[in-house]
Amino acid sequence: MSASFPYHRRIQFAETDMAGIVHFSRYFRFMEEAEHALWRAAGLSIAEPTHGWPRVAAAFDYKRPLRFEDEFDIHIAVDLLTTRSIRYACRIECRGEVVAEGSMTIVCVERTADQTMRAVPIPAAVAALFTPA
């Protein structure tokens, strides 16, 4: 999947703060929801039993707030694919306007016998499904 993958959503009341806007931390959850939808669309699950995918970096730049019942689209795309990591680019739009842009980097890991994690190459079958945009 090389193109930006759109994921449509509506803001729920529980996602807003006392000012009636979405708390900044929710944007990271929105990005993660879109990531999981991207993996499902590729026929995969990010919760596979053999590898883990911890987040090692995440960032957002906010342009304007989202409010209760706003409908919005999350566009996520693979921005960079290395031997052991995937970096996503994320854009959130509401009514055709960009409200936030961000990124997230995940690393492929294996759990060792003592339950520690070590970075390993992304399986070829997974890497083949995620082409940078």
C-alpha cells in the first residue's frame, strides 16, 4: 500500500475536554486507529504473535481544534520503511481543512526468552505490503 489510506471518524463527547475541544493526546490515538485500519486493509494485524511493534517516536503539529461531533478524516501513509522500522505520516482533515499533521515510528521486535525485546528485520512479507508514498 503506497497511497495515503483514509480513515473516517466522528468525535465522541468523551473525547472532549471542559473547553469542548478534543484533548491533544487523542490525536495520537486517532493516528493509531488509522494505522490498525491500514494493517487490516493489507490483510494483517499489528497484534501478530511473533513480533511486536513498539512506538519509538511520535509527534503532532496542531492547526486548529476538533470539537464534539466533528466528522474528520485521518490520512495515514508509510513515509519511510527501513530494515527494522516503519515511519508513518499522518494528516487529519475536517471539512477539507488540515487540522493536524503528525508522524509515528514503529520498530519490529522479537521477544527473547527473558521477555526483553530486541529489534529485528521486518518480515519480508510484511515489508512488501507497505511501500513508502
